[in-house]
Amino acid sequence: MSARGDDGIIQAVDIDALTFGVAVQWHPEESPDDLRLFEALVAAATR
């Protein structure tokens, strides 16, 4: 478990067995001010 909401519900998990394994319970594309998830995806794909 990587992130929980204020209500305690799990919002994100990392999957350590994968080179890039992330699951999120929200729409990161709706927050153009925070591009960390997309930047991490591009960096992993570049490697």
C-alpha cells in the first residue's frame, strides 16, 4: 500500500515484483499540476 485517502481507503499501491507496477484509485490526468505519475511512467519506459 502506497497511499490512503483521508477516509482510510487505499488509493494507490506499488507492485514491487514489476519494473514499473503502480495501481491508482483516482484519475491522475485530472490534476495537471502534479505530473509525477506520468513522469515516472515515461522514465520507466525510457529505461
